[in-house]
Amino acid sequence: MKVLAIKLSAFGDLIHCLPALDDLLARDDVEEVHWLVDERFAFVTDVFPESVIIHRVALKGQHPIHAAWQMIQELRHECFDVVIDLQSLIKSSLLAAATGAKVYGYDAREVREKPATWLQKSTFFHADERHVVQKYRHVAAALWQSSNHADKPLAYHAPFIHRALKQIPFPTLPDQPWVVLSLGGSWKTKELPNATWQAVAQGIAEKGWHAVMCWGNDAEHDKAKAIAKDVPLTVLKERLDMTSLCSLLRQSKALIATDTGVLHLAAALDVPTISFWGPSASWRSGPLGKKHQIIESSPPCGPCFKRQCAKFICMDMICADDILCCLKHID
């Protein structure tokens, strides 16, 4: 059987799909697994198993319609037996349907763009399948389920990167244990105040370790440099590629971050994490396990899952002392 899985974006969501991908690769009747990803996030697939065949589409490029049409031709040529749409948005459902194969998609009760359900067979999640990892696993298993309704929930399996990755040295970093701080996050509502980051960096230094801050775009770089003023904090001079980022994380004592792709990558690399949550919910997408400590701001209005907010109180409620307290539990 030849299977196409579609998850176009984003960074963290692609990491959350790894257990579903492992499930597909483990099936005896699946001979080939292909993956369709938005070109902007194709770098994440560098950590996918080498046997997965990657297709990249530039839906945000200069000629998105032309790019989509070319991709449809490419996918139809592959003659897939089934398509697993782990995104279930209109754009992903159109691409999936255009392959001509039978398509399985998200629970119709949870789809953000309802027309997506017109083009695919919806799965129905168990009430206890709250985490996105469980939901992705459920959609990936839909073809092999005897009924539309789940009698019992699929278990949470922590995302894990099996692929061997090159170890890269970082000679410019101080010769002492380091903790990575990640500014990442496309939502303004996930941003921690600069003063809190500074207090965290200072506390890390008092522990005898060193704080290293990574960033993903120019705005984050400028913010990182502003945070680094007057505190012991190294800001990486360049945006790291996937191999370098994985190597930095693996050599660190821990990662401290909000709900971002870097957080979920670190967890999948088995790196201890400390994460803080406000507008998004840890029960929905947080890393689970003994190595992962979670701080919830839990405002009365949250989690709201909003990218913009007039009040913007949840990140102000995260205290540096709470983060540093978690650091005491890391060897």
C-alpha cells in the first residue's frame, strides 16, 4: 500500500505528527509513505525517518496556484492508495482530493474549516483523545478501524526522533553547561516580557550555568539582543539550520520556552524542557513525561487560543522564580 500523509505546517505540529508517522511505517501492509509539506516548513522534515518521501509545495510563494497545480500533477502520478489529511483545512483537503485516492481526515466536529469535510471521510475522536498527538494517531489509523467511532482512546506516544543527526561543536559558547532559551512563537500572545527573560538568564548564571538564546527571524533577533543587555546571556549570531539546532539542544542541560516548535523538537530529542503556557493549553499540545515541567498561568479567560489580545495578562503572570524553581530539578 502506498500512503500519502498531508500536514503542511507548522513547526510544532509536524513534530507532533511523528508518532502517527511511526504508526504508518510500522504497518506491514504499508510499502511507501510520502509526506506533503509547505515549502516554508520543509526544514522540519530533515528529522523525519529517511524512508519517508517528501513533497514540498510553495503555497505562500509568488505563484501559489501554479505551485498547487504542479503538485497535484506530481501527486496524481504517484497513484496513492490512500491519503491521510492530518490538517483538514480547505487547502489540504483540496490537494488530498485531487490525488484521486480515498482520503481520511479530522473529526468533523473539530474541523476549523467545515468545507474540508465534504472531500474526505471524517474520523471521530474518543472523548479522552485530548492531545493532538492522540488525534493525529487516530486519523492515521482510520483506514484500519472497523467503525467510525472509537471504543477506546489511542494512547499518547511521545514524539521521538529516530534519525541519526550530526553532532556539531559550538566553540564560541562558554565552556560551562548551558541552557537554551527560545523566543520562538508566531503568536504575540505567547511572548514573555523581556524583564522575565532577563531574570531567568540571571538566575541561570547564579546556578553556574550559562543561558543561550536562539531565535527564528529578524524581529526575534532584535528582541533577543535587547534582552541580553546587562545580563549574562549569549544570543546566537545566526539562525540555526535544523541539524545545528538539534545539536545545540542535545548538548544543553535543558530548554526553556513557550509553546513553540523548538519546545516540541527538544522534547522529541529527549532534552529536558521547562515550558510556560497561557493562551494555548498544555493538555492539548504540551510535552508529557518526567523530563518535561510545565508552568500554567491559568488566567480566568484562558486558555483562549487567541493570537491577539487586548488584555494580554497571561504571560505577565509567569514568574521567573517559578521557571528557576523548575531548573532545580534538572541535573
